[in-house]
Amino acid sequence: MDEKKLIKEKLPKHIAIIMDGNGRWAKKRSLARIMGHRKGMEVVREVVRTCHELDLEVLSLYAFSSENWQRPRSEVKALMTLLKRYLRSEIAELHKNNIKMNAIGDLKRLPEDVVSLVHEAIEKTKDNKGMVLNVALSYSGRGEIIRAVTEIGQKILTHQVQPSAIDETMLSQYLDTAGLPDPDLLIRTSGELRVSNFLLWQIAYTEMYVTDVLWPDFKKEDLYNALDDYQKRKRRFGLTDEQIRSN
Ligand code: IPE
Ligand code: IPE
Ligand code: MG
């Protein structure tokens, strides 16, 4: 798929990616899993650059799930080290490209040095008006919904919120993704047909694209293929074809 064949007006505003398959990529090469994560990080750099060039509004990357804390300690530690390395080396480039960094998830669970680097990146890029790079760290969709509901519950107790005022717009404002549009396209690499607790609320009408390509092998070309596929979809949002055509 050639980038030039993409229709600019029909590009998604928000792409979310479940970057999966680092371990299997390493295993296939008889390497340690961390080598897969390391290669995966290089792919992140490339994909961020491509999405920035495509003028995307939001790119959400699932980097570390709440469930991933249960992995062997050595792997978690190595992932945290990689994350720090990514942030240290990329903050300047993100800023130069007018990219605004955002993080979603239960950030309190992250080691202190990681949190402070994440906050530093968010602070440095907060006034940027280009693409939002939304990184999910220690993230779970259910956990996010529980945090939102708990906060709303507190406000009900103090009479700041009426239960009858709760609607989809209000709940969305209490999620970590408040202010961001819902993803138009969700890409998952490595062939798994599941969402693994990612953006459960937000993907209600998101188009899904799964590729067998493992994340460390994911190339520009694979992203263009996903976008080409997306552009051929008909998004109906519950309406009939006839209704969509007359809109
Ligand atoms: C995705 O790759 C990266 C993270 C979940 C942090 P995996 O580590 O899940 O790779 P596989 O699924 O074992 O191949
Ligand atoms: C999802 O991948 C989480 C990330 C990509 C960060 P996992 O590898 O953790 O998901 P499962 O266990 O295959 O569902
Ligand atoms: Mg996996």
C-alpha cells in the first residue's frame, strides 16, 4: 500500500494501537523477551513519526497494562527502564514536532523516577498544538471506569452532582481520556482477536484492524495497509445505509 493512495479527508482522527507480540518476536529468534521490547521501542519511534507526518490528531499507544504488573519482576523492571530511556531520548524530538504528550492509567503505581519523567514530558509539551501522543501506562479500561465512577460518587455525596445528571458526556469527562475524541481505528498486532482491557468505554464504535505482523516487525507500510482498510469501511453507527448516504 502506497501512502499516496490514502485519501487525506478520510483518515482517522484518532488511532489506538495495542502493540503486541514483542515476546514472540524475540522467541522466534531465540532472544530474551526484552530484546523484543527493545526492538518494539524503535518501532514506536517510527510510528509516532509517521502519524505526526499524517497529521493525526491523537495516537494512543497501549504500552503497559495493569495486568502486565503480574509479569516476572525482571521483565517489568526492564520495561520500566526502556520506558525511561524512551522518554529521555524522545522528549526533545516530540516537543520539536509540536507533539503534546498525555498519559492515561493508574500512574501512581509506576516507579517514582518513571512518573517524574512522564510528568516532565507532559509539562514540557503541554502547550503544543500538534498531535497528542497518548500513552497508556499501568492502564486498564475497567480500572479507569471504576476511578471515574468513584469520583462521581464522591461528588454525589457532597451534592456537587445529581445522579440524574449522569450521562455519556459526563462520564467521558471523568475518564483519563477526557477531552480526547474516541478512537476511529484500533489496531492490534500479532493476531490476537481481543481488546485486553484497552479503552473499553471509548471503543464503542471504533473500527478494529488486526494484523498477524508482530509489533517489532510493524512497518510504515503496515500502518498504511491498516489505514487503507479503514478507508474502505462503512461506519454506520447503528443507522441504515440509506440514512448514511443521505447525511
Ligand atoms: C507487548 O508484547 C508488549 C507488552 C505487553 C508490554 P508482549 O510482551 O505481550 O509479547 P507477546 O504477546 O508475549 O509476544
Ligand atoms: C496487551 O498485551 C497490553 C499491551 C500491549 C501493553 P498483552 O500481551 O498483555 O495482552 P494479552 O495478555 O495477550 O491479552
Ligand atoms: Mg502479548
